[in-house]
Amino acid sequence: MKHLDEYRDPERVKYYIEEIRKVTKNHWNIMEVCGGQTHSLVKNGILNILPAEITLIHGPGCPVCVTPLNLIDQAVYLAEERRVTLCSFGDMLRVPGSKRSLLESKAKGADIRILYSPLEAVQFARRHPELEVVFFAVGFETTAPANALSVIQAEKLGLTNYSILPSHVLVPPAIEAVINDPESRIQGFLAAGHVCTIMGLQEYGPLVEKYNVPIVATGFEPVDLLQGILMTLKQLESGESKLENQYSRVIRPEGNPEAQQTIFEVFEVADREWRGIGTIPGSGYEIKKKYSPYDAKRKFDIHIEHAVENPACIAGQVLKGIKKPPDCPEFARGCSPENPLGAPMVSSEGACAAYYHYSNTTEKA
């Protein structure tokens, strides 16, 4: 197939559903790691047409959703107390902090701007040397190259008024944490195709061998997902555990070496707190000491106490695949996009948002 619409072709979807039905003999639990995959599964009704023996479990692959409460509070502090110009991707603005969201902070008069690239923030800082500009750098390995490149560019331009507040999380350690969770019941994984486009496949092989679990790097269109599910099921039904690449039209086994080089020029691997989950060792990026002038946490000497999560929100259990959004008593009642208790309800990749907008499993109150 050459064109995107072919990956949405109803006839191809029917074909793969039939193949899945032929292969499936047992009950299986498969996790799609990425929130973009979750949205595609829910929006396109795929969960409703799979055989009853297959349970798709939604994973923690939503970087906005797992950004710690403390980091939201740090961003609010920078905008309100330090009076910086805080630049961010749009879906971060409505994520609740311990006191308020960035959107609420903006309404109070803070200078918070939505941008589509950190390089836009660099150019803004260049045009406005009188302002301190901070980019809220959130994402998985996918967005890390652009955020790292913004730091490199700022240094080349000699900018002293630009920095980033990094909140980068890494997928392979998250998969391992999910596997090791005592409540986990997952038997196979659909890995996030866009992350593998940057980092390649080599980090997943050790997980397959160590835990004897199939991992299939998968795209995001309906046919992509159904192919990935079929490939995973064939392994599970035959008792195999392999690393496979469904998204071969995009993913090279080695990934993108140039992007990786850019990442590791600026960032180093560190432990990272995941909202609702806890600290996962080696699961994030921090800025190297060499580039410390561009690290907003160091530059502004931020010290914000950790706040307690809203006890009514079960986002952590949703992100670990233990529960689904409709299992939450507050889903579509006390928690909605207009009044979110947790990040998965407002992120463009959040599972709660996917169910709220595209699923009829729960009547909206």
C-alpha cells in the first residue's frame, strides 16, 4: 500500500478482522502503548468489532497525561511569580495543577503562549531580548530532537533569555514498569510507531527476551492497528515471543541516528516521575550540565513542593491499564473536558478524552 487512505479502507479492515477471528482461539490481553493508538481504536470503533476474546488495554503513552503535578506547578510558578513568557503546546494548558492550570494562570494575566514548535520559541526570544522565554518541553522521544535542537540553536545565537522546562519520558522503561506491576495482566504490546521512528527497535529486544512477551511496533491507522494486533495474536497463539515491525514503511531498525545524536548532545537519561504512576528509573531526559544555562529549573532555581493528586481521579490506574475510563465514578460526571480532574481527560492523546468524545459506553451526565 502506498497511500494513507488505503490504511483506512473498510474492505481491508474487514479482511483483517476475519483473519483475527480465524487466528484467535484463546483469551488475550494486549496493550497499545501510545495514546494516539488509543484514540484511533476508539474513534474508529475497532474495540467494538474485535472478537470478545481479545481485550485491548490502554497504556501510559500520553506524555501530557504523565507530566507530574509538580511540573505543572513549576510552569505556573514561572509564568506568575517569575513573569517569564511561557510557551507551550496547546494541550498542556488545560492540564490541572495542584492549584490551577496554565489556562487559568493565563486568564489571571500571565504571559502564556501556544506555539507549535520550540524553534518558534527560540525565534520569539531572539526578537524580544527584553523577555525571559521558557518553552515547556513535554513529550516522548519523538519531540526530544526538536527540543534539543532549540537549545543548540539558542546557544549558537548567543541567546541568554531562552530556556526549556523539560518533561521528557521514555517508552521502553514504561513498558517494563507496566510488566512488573503486580496488577498487570498484559500478554503482548503494540509499541508506539512514531517513537520507534526516532529511536529504532533495539531497545525493545531485551524486553522481549527478559519477559517472554511479544512486542510489535505499530502505526496509527485502522489497518495498521489491525495488522499489529494480528501479528501479536499469531505469536501468542503459537507460544512465540518476538519483536516485529508492522510500521516498516516508516520505521528503520536503527531509527534516525541524526535525531538520536541531537538528543544525546543536549539530554542525558535520568529517573523520572510519571503522574499517577510514580518514579520510573531511567525513564526520562534531563539537560546535561554543559547546557545548564538553558535549563529553566536551574536557571530560576525552582523549588516547588510535591502536591497530592486529586483522590477522586483514577488516572494512574487508567495509565497503567488496570482500569478503563468508564470504570471511574467521576467519568463524564464530575470529570469532563470543561472540568477535568486529571490530564487524560484534556490531552489530545488521553484515554479519558477518547472515550468521552468517541465512545457510547457511558451516558454523559
